Amino acid sequence: MATIELRDVHKSFGAQKVLEGLSFSVEQGQSLVLMGPSGSGKSVILKHLIGLLKPDHGEVEVMGKSVPELSGHELSLLRKDMGYLFQHSALLNWMSVFDNVALPLREGRDCAESEIRERVQKVLALVMLEGAELKLPEQLSGGMQKRVGLARALVTEPKVILYDEPEAGLDPEMSASISATIRRLQEELGTTSVTVTHSTSCAKTVGDLLAVFEKGRIIVSGPPAEVLASELPRVREFLGTPID
Amino acid sequence: MNIVERAGARLLAPMLSSAGYAVSIGLAAVARIPHLLRRRRSLFDQMHLSGVKTLHVVLFVNFFIGMILALQLGYELQRFGQQQAIGFAVSVAMVREMAPVMTAVLLAAAVSSAMAAELGTMKVQEEITALEVMSVDVASFLVVPRVFGLMFMAPLLTVLGSIIGILGGGIIATTQLGVDFHGYLLNATEALEDRWVWWLPVPKSLYAALIKSTVFGFTIAVVGCASGLQARHGARGVGDATRSAVRNSIILIIVLNFFLGKLIYTT
Ligand SMILES: Nc1ncnc2c1ncn2[C@@H]1O[C@H](COP(=O)(O)OP(=O)(O)O)[C@@H](O)[C@H]1O
Ligand SMILES: [Mg+2]
């Protein structure tokens, strides 16, 4: 059974139809990249997977649980096995980098302070932020904030991670290194992930599978190299780059 | 639906739903009283923010209120040759009504607004959503320290406000009305010797002040947090949340003041 499975998901906000019969599945340990234009509902998809939004119609299953049907408590348990990197970091501005990253361990998990320290140091090293522990988020650049957000999503060692535009707002070098980090984690920890992005280079590095998404449905999917080489006019238009 | 029903639905439905939400936040805070020990660091931070940082304004305003009361009541009492009773009048008015209400209004303006703006900004920047996703109990993490921090500080500020108001009245009484300061103070403290029931060690007026200000502090903080957590649509939404927090807090203070006063003084 797939770790993540969406079947015929529909979602509208008022008269605006965002998802119109979206289906996809992600196997355990696999990394799916979803690409789509801005405002096409990429964040909306991730919010369905973590139970922040409920579909009007259709099924959303994560790790064998039907997400829309979970009670508050069950959802909270499921979320403890999931990580979510927000598009705009969403760090708490009055807490230091260390406290921000330690938060998911301190709240609702029984973790000794020494273990917390160790795990936080480990993920901060992973995102190359050693030495920034005591800084406040406002003292960091956008790219560094993004990496703190990534560290916070990783610190609980979740089985499923959702990345919302992990490379957005980063310079090309940092963007490449974030993509490489995500890929490495994928291979080392065997996490299952869904990444939404604008960037083809991020898609190539991170994805085992790439799906291009428009008007509430997937228009093409497959291994990244194949999809990026697709001749479909809409895909070419969206990717905006000639085949290289 | 006719036009009246539609207008009613447009105006009342949001009001009722936000009132309902505020009540649920208040209940959630009360249900999490046992978390206070774990939240003591944020609790002390909030007590510092809501109490210590507003202290100078509270003292300043209450000092002037005391002077105003002494001046207006004093001139009237003087006409009947009763200016000796000025201490009594000022202290009863200060302790029972003016200090609790004025302090609460100041806290609504300074603290409820700040809570709504802070939590509102967190809401529209998806920080609250991020907390939910990390399975953090938002009511325990954010609401409990704010609500109980203010609830503990409001009575303290009110008592200090009363004292300084009575002193302010005393200055007017001696300089403008020719009343001896010592006599004023004696008169003012005599006014506070009414016992509610024999086994309570402090005067009834002081109890009134403490009960009112505790309720006000709780209410103001709950309204501030609830408005912030309901914020929507970017910076504009934060502005709306802040405004409605202050407005609703002040309305509730005035209405609760009436009912609490009635409750306390008819028993
Ligand atoms: N909670 C919501 N309420 C109303 N409309 C929403 C909500 N969330 C998203 N939308 C709308 O859905 C569309 C897709 O949004 P989003 O998923 O954020 O796009 P993106 O692909 O850029 O991440 C947008 O037009 C947005 O206005
Ligand atoms: Mg988005």
C-alpha cells in the first residue's frame, strides 16, 4: 500500500475551483515532486495531506489513515510522524534559532533536555547553521530562516515530509545545497516526501517522480528526466525552457 | 430572507461566532490551569509585559483620576461645609469603581491590543498553522500565559492605582480645599473599614476591586487572544483584529462592571 494516496480530490473555495479530480500516490521511501504555476493550488495539496484542509470530495490517505476522517487527537498523533516545511518559514520571532528548532521536541514529546540538545545540534549541522543557535530569526537572512524551518521540520525525524517550495527565496548556490540536503535525507533516512516547487533543478535533484500539475489535475508524470523532456505543449510552456 | 433578516444575518452572525470563539478560548484557558507550572517562564514574561511595562501609565492616570474626583466632589461638599468627608468620597469612588475600571481600560488599550496584534500577525504569517502542524497545543502554549499573566497583574495594578489615586486626591484636598492631609488619610481609610462578612480580613470595597479587576484582566486577555487568533487576510486583518479587541474589551469591562457591582453590593 502506498504511503500517500490521493483519489479524485476536489476542492473549491467559494466559486473558485482549485483541485478538480486530483489523484496521485507515493510509495514508501519515494520522493514525489509536484510542479505547477503560482496559485495553482500546490500549497492547498500539501495542506490536505496534513489535515489543515478537507477535500469537498475524494479521499486522502497518509500512512494508511484517512486524513479527513481523523479526530483531533488522531490527527495530532499522525502529525507527529510528519514534517512540514512552510513556504514562508513560519518561525516564532521571539525565540532563538535553537528554541525554534527544539520546539516540536519540547511540546508534546517526552524528550530529555540533553537529547534535545543533541538532536537540535545534529539537524543544525545538517542545514549548515552551526553557531547560529542563539540568534533570533530576524537576525538571519531569508535563506537562513528557510534552513531553520527545514531543521525544525527534520528534528523529529518524521516518516513523511512535505516541502512547500524549499528553494524559493534562496540564492542558486543555497538552493542547490538545500535540494541536495533533501535528497541526502531521503536516501539516508528513507523518508517519504512530497515537494512542491517552481524550480526544475530542484525537481531534478529531489524527485524520484515528477508530476506537472495544472487546473486541479496532473497533466503528466514520470521520472524527472522524462517529464522534463516531454514534448507536450502545456508542459513546455510551463517549464519555459527548451529541452537541453 | 427579507432585507431585515439579511442585514441581521450579516451583522449578527459574525458577532455571535466571534463571541462563541472567545468563550471557547476562555474555557480552553481555564481547562489548562494545570499547565501554568510548565508555562511559568512565559507566564512571567507576560506578567512583565502586561504588568510592569504598563505600571507607569496606570499610576499616572489613576493619580489624575484621584485629583479630579477630589476637586469635583470637594467643591460640592464644600458648599455644604462637608469638605472633611472628601477622603471618604475619594477612597470609596477610587477603590470600588474608578481604579478597577480605569486600569482595565488602560490594559485593554495597551495589552489586549498588543495580544491581538501579536497573535494576529502570527496567524496571518502561518505561524499558528505551523504550531498546529507540529501538534503544539496553541491554547496552552500561547493563550495560558497571556490570560493568566494579565489576570494576576490586573488586581495588583488596580490596588496600586487606588493607592496613588487616593494620594492624588489628598494633594488636592490639602492644597485646594484646605483639608488637613492627616485627617484626609484617616477619613479615607475609615471609608474602607466596612466588612463584607466577619471572617474576611479585608474591607468589602477592596474585595470589590480585587474581584472586578481579576475578572477584567481575564476577560481582556481572552478577548485579545481570541481576536488575534481569528485574524485573516494579511496586515489589514491584523488591524481589524486589534481594533475589535480594544472595542470589545472596553464594552465588556463597562457591562461587567455594572453586573459585578450589583452582585457584590446586593449580597
Ligand atoms: N484558505 C483559503 N481560502 C480561500 N482561498 C484559498 C485558501 N487557500 C488557498 N486559496 C486559494 O487557492 C488558490 C491556490 O493557492 P495555493 O495553493 O496557495 O497556490 P500555490 O500553488 O501558489 O501554492 C489561490 O488562488 C488561493 O487564493
Ligand atoms: Mg504556495
